[in-house]
Amino acid sequence: MALHVGFREVVKAFGPVRVLHGVSFDLEPGRVVGLLGENGAGKSTLMKILAGYEPMTGGELLIDGQSQHFADSRAAEAAGIVMIHQEFNLAEDLTVAQNIFLGHERLRGWRLDNAAMRRDAVQVLRQVGLEIDPDTRTRDLIVAEKQLVEIAKALSRQARLLVMDEPTATLTPAETERLFDLIRRLHKQGVSIVYISHKLDEVERITDEIVVMRDGRFVARAPTASVSRREMANLMVGRELSDMFPPKTPLPDGAPLLDVRTLSVPGWAHEVSFELRAGEILGFAGLVGAGRTELFEGLFGLRKSRGGEVRLAGVPVRIASPKDAARLGLTYLSEDRKGRGLHVGLSAAANLTLMDLDRHARPWLDHGSERRALERAVAEFGIRCNDFDAAASSLSGGNQQKLAIAKVLQPGPRVVVLDEPTRGVDVGAKRDIYFLIRRLADEGRGVIVISSELVELIGLCHRVVVMRAGHVQATLGTTELSEEELIAHVTGTH
């Protein structure tokens, strides 16, 4: 049976702040709808109401013409509505099969039917193109595999409406194509899909129509084919969005600021060499599993490395821990914003000063000094933070990312490594971060950007190092940078 969803004047308020303002719309059966908007526009809040995770404070939700009120997500799932969250909702210590059927366990009498759950898990995993043992512990999966398990879990619920919130953020191009094939199959079966993404090329390819939200309101709805990507971006931010990237400068001259030779990270990176000059933005490209993140975790002492030589401004250095790296003027922002980048339960001010406590605690923590530091960061990095005492989790994704970048810059590093700096942020925040990266380079710092978005690397970087299966495949200069050239090296077809 097809599912017809309608909202009438739905409102969501947190105290005096309204996140949604009288939103009304219909979602027709068997359609793929792209839901667009900057972080904080209200997209996820609206979908969480639809999926039973949050109550609305006004309005009405209609399912097949009948007014509904879901007490929780299980009630929504019983009606055929399933949401795949941007942040993983998996139990790390359970197996893949146990996660897929968590809360919906198969029973034989009064006992768990583990054999049936393993068998059914294999089938649903194959639908998303993931060939793994269902008894694998979830904590042992890489990020992209966890994303596919989340999708498989949703499919096991027999969804009639599937909400996907940034589903390809951690997927390789090949995995993204498999997901798109799956969406097309579900579409043909009459399943409705709401596709939330900041990747406008994906929205253009996979959706039938787009709905744009801004400041808690709907501002546009149109067939996807009738709207260009540029027009989508302009609608999201409410202004003409041109010049996403700052003008490029020539590759700086001079001796390397950071020179790494034949560094290996067992199982991940093999005798990698590269150099970074002061004022340069150096990119690292590669598919998931290429070893880029692991290489820099090894360089910063976050995992074991082997051999190699590291020189900073021509002087040999030894880095055994992140503390050593910070002391030498090197800083690293993890791709895992909520796991390693921020302590989301702490306030924005507490997060900001964690790497520079000596300046704010002598010996007791000076809350006034922390607050002044946050005020400066809000002004300098464009962080939208209405309540300085609220937990960092209350900020939108783009503002969390700006806070995380501000945090690693507090000690004043000479070398800045940013791993997926714009993952999961909207086009407006992306532009802000691109210009911030350019500013860091203009200040004479060396900046390394690890990114899965080729357009990002081409638009920002002076040079790009391409890794594949733990090895450096090529280092491309500005004149060689193109999507075709990068894809050829990334996939090994050059």
C-alpha cells in the first residue's frame, strides 16, 4: 500500500525559539523528494517529527488522510516510516545482525532465533551491496560500512517512507552508485523517499522534485529538472551565491615547512613521502580505505607508525603523541567531528579552550577568559551561537564544524591538517570554511586538506597528493588538477 503524508501548519518551538514556523506540505507516494536547506533550517527537526523522534508543539500530521500522533519511533515504524540519521545509531558492541534487528528481534517461541536473524541480515545486506559476515562486531567496521548497515537496518523494517539524512557522507563513489540503484528500485516499488543532502549534484541526479527550507519555513518546491544547482544553492542561502572558492594564489616558493619521508602506518600506509610549504594548501585525495586518515593519525601519534623521517622547517623532529605535535606547532582536526573533534556535551567555550588551557587556567579555570575567547572566535569564524553556555550539541552541523576548526587553531599552529573539513555542512558554511582555509594559508601556515570531494580539492589546493591502497599514486600541480585526472589516479585507471 502506498503512503500519503501531509503536514498542516506544523510548528516546533524550543522555549521562545521557533525552529519550524507553520510548515505545511504533502508527500506523495512513490516520489524521491530532495529536502534542501542550510544547517539549522529545520530539515532534520521536521523529519524527526515525522519519524516519531520529536513531538510538534502545534499543527497536524496526516497519514493516508488520518490524523496521527507518534509517541516514539517504533510507532512511526509500525506505520511504515523509517529515518536513517546522519549520525550513526548503532550499538558498537553488538553484531551487525543484532543491530539490524535491534528492537525487532526474531523469536522462536520465547527464545531469540539467531539463525533466522543472521540469514535475513545477509539478504538485506546484499540489497545495499555489503558482503560481510553478519556476526561481525559493529565496532570493527569502517565508517562507510556502518553507513550501509544503517541503510540495511531501515530496509529490514519494510519502510513505505524512507528518510535519508546525508546518506552518502561517508560512502565511496562506487558505494554511492549502489545506493542510487537501490533508491531507484525502491522508487519503482512505490516507496517514498525524502533525501536530505548538501551534495547538490546527487540531489540533481536522484530526486524527482526538491523542497527548500530556510529559517524553519518552506521557501520553494519545484521539479528537480526545472532548477539548476546554482539556483538550488541560492534558494538555500536566500541570496546570490557566487565565487564559492577564494581566488587561487601561486604555489609559494621556499624550502618545505613540513617534510615527511617514507613514513609507514602498518596495514594502512606504505613509505609515504610528501612536503608542504608555508602558505600552501596541499590536498590529499583517495577512496575510503586509501590510507589518508590513517597516515596522518600515524604522523600525529594517534596510531603506530614505522620508519620514516619528519622535518619541520628543516629540523628533524620526533612525534610520539598529539601532545608532541601540538608542542611543535602541528594540529589535526579529525573527520569524526562528534567523536574526536568536539565533546558535544560540553559548552562551546569549554570545547574551544580545551587545547589551550594553559592560557585560561592559572591554575584555576578563568571562565571570563574562556568567554572572551569564545566571543573572539564567534566574530572571527562566523560561529552562530546564541547561548554561550549551551552544549555544543545544540549548534547546527556547520557551526559545530567551525567551532572544531577554531578549537584546533587556538594554540596558534604552523601546520594545520583538516580531515573532511566540510563533511555534512551546508553550502553557506562550506564557503565560509573555504575562505577560512585560504586565510590560514595567507597567514603563512601550511594547510593540508583531506577530502573526498574532488571539486573541493580542485577549487582550494595548490597541489593534490593522490593515495590508493596505502601508496602515493601521484602528486598533481595546479595545472594538472581536473576531475577526470583525479578520478583516473584515485581509481587506478590512469
